Amino acid sequence: MFGDIFNILGQQGPDAWFDTATQLALNIARGTDGDPNPEPIERQRLEELAPLVGRHVDALFGVSSPPVFTAVNRSALTTAALTQWRPLIAPMITSPETPGEDIDQLDQNPNAMMAQMASTLGPLFTGFQMGSVAGHFSERAWSLAVLPLPREDDARLLVVNNLASFAEAWTLEHDEVFVFALAQEFVASLVLTQPGTGDALRALLFDAVREATIAQGDLLTRLQSIVNPEDLTSFINNPEALLDGIEMPEETDATRAINAAASVLLAFFDAAAFEITEAILGPRPALVEAYRRHRHSDARGEDAAAALFGISTQGPHHELAHEFVTTLQREHTLKVFDALLRVDGLPSSSELTEPEAWYERVTNSPLA
């Protein structure tokens, strides 16, 4: 049996983990309704609103960017998410290798057999996890703006059917939801495609993801420690026993750093989108409240995707980030956040409680 497994995995090649992730993700994303394409009338309305929203985004940052987006279904957003996430996950993957020993020898050496099994299946487990997360991510997500991750390209995708479902669920006008979603995605795309910002985020993410894999590493070590058939039988009969005593790592400097940067980015994207929506359509308190509740109750897929990269969507840092952005918006306007387009613009965990310290640093930066 193990020989057959090793041979099959060896034939799949080093990208088997990503192929597995893609197949699983798309199967989930299609759902029970077949994942229909956006209604033409909804797509056309978004296209009419996009240039107006784009002008406000350009005015906020003092730059010029094309107000271009693509209306997609859930599967297309899932595929885009996998493409964006792959370079962040790939460095943590160890490609499976064919066993160095003869299969018959492995059968006589349970310890070596389980070690080889763990190293072979480890990348596939990561693929399963990534695929499951990506598939569920698109169930309700509007765009990639809900995850503050560096982007490989400037493609702007909006899941129109998810926007319409949100508007109908909360009894909101489609236009206000469309304007908000366009502004949120345009702002996020502009920030997250900047080379300097992307490099700074990648450095934080690699540290956080490495720490988030500690528990997975413990699991593989336990698998490799199975040395006799009785242990193997016990594992098969009670696989949950492997989890006994394994805990997620406590908060560290790496997790504090990525959570501070990510929470401020998300808070800024939302604040900018609400400000632009109000400038175009007037105050929209119902939208503000609906979106707040949506993020707390309906965004499980987005939360799981964030956790994949060691980012926490809960905790006091989110309230601090909201206050951080609100304070600077009140004192200096949101234009100060053009600093996020630079490599030194992300706030540190210590600056999260001292927004004026961040403002002084980025204002007096030689890169300003």
C-alpha cells in the first residue's frame, strides 16, 4: 500500500500540493448553485460607478490610476486568491521526494516508513488546508481587499453576486454597496501593489507564517516517532490523540508586528471607502452598521484565510487600529495615509497606541 502511495505522489511532481489546493478550492467555491456569472445589469452599474469612485481614490492619494475592475463569480476570486497566496506559502513547502530506501526495506522499518510518509504527505496537508480556506473565503468575500496581503498584480476583482446578496440581506441600496466595494478594492489594490509596501509586508508575513506552522511541525514530529505496528494501529484508531498537548504559539513579536500592520491597513481601507461613499452618496449609517455586523458574524471565510497567514481577526489590536485611523483622520485627514505607499509606512506594534508618533515618523521620513 505504501509503495503505491509513494509512486502516485512521486508521479504528481513538486506542484501536487498546489494542484490539490486548486481542485479542492474550486469544488467548494462552486457551491450548490453552480456559481453563476454576474447579472449583466449589475455589472453595468458597477462599470458606470467605477470612474467616479476612481477619481476620489486618486484625489485621496494624489496619484492617477485607471478605474478598472473585473466583475467575477466566486470561482474566479478563489483562483485569484490562490495565485496571490502561493508565493507566500510556497517557501514553507518541502517538496516530496521518492523514498531513498526500497519499499520492502521501509516495510521492515516502521520508523523510517512513517518519517517518509510524513515528509511526503506534509505538503499535501498544506494544500488541503489552503484549498479549503480559499474555497470558503469566496463564499461571502467581495474582493481580495478583506485580506491585507501583498499582491502580485493590479487586477481588481469584485464578486458581484456576493455584493448583491449582502445588499439584499441588509436591505441596502445596491448603489451604496457597489460604491463602497469599489472604493475599498481600489484603495487596497493601490496600496498592496506598491513594491515597497509589498516587501515590508512579506517580511512580516514570513516571520508570522513560520511561527504559525509550529503546531503542524509538532504533528509531523509525532507521526515520525511512531516506531511499531501497535503505535500505528493506535494512531489509526484514534488520530485525535496526536493533538493532545499541542498548543498554538503564544503572541510573539512577529505576530504583534503583522497584526498591527494588517489591522491598520484594514481599518484604513474601510475608513477610506466609507468617506468616499459619503462624498458621493451622502451619509450612510445603515451601511456602516451592516458592514460592521457582517465582519463580525458573516466573515468566517475571511477570518480563516487571515489565520492561514498568522493574522488574527479578533483581539484588542483591531479596536486600537480603528482608533488609530480615526484619530489621524480627525487630526490630519486620511491623506496622511499616502505614507502606506512607501516601504517605511506600515505602523509598528508600539505605534499602534501612539498614532502621533507614527505621523511624526512618516512625515519626517527621508522617503516622504
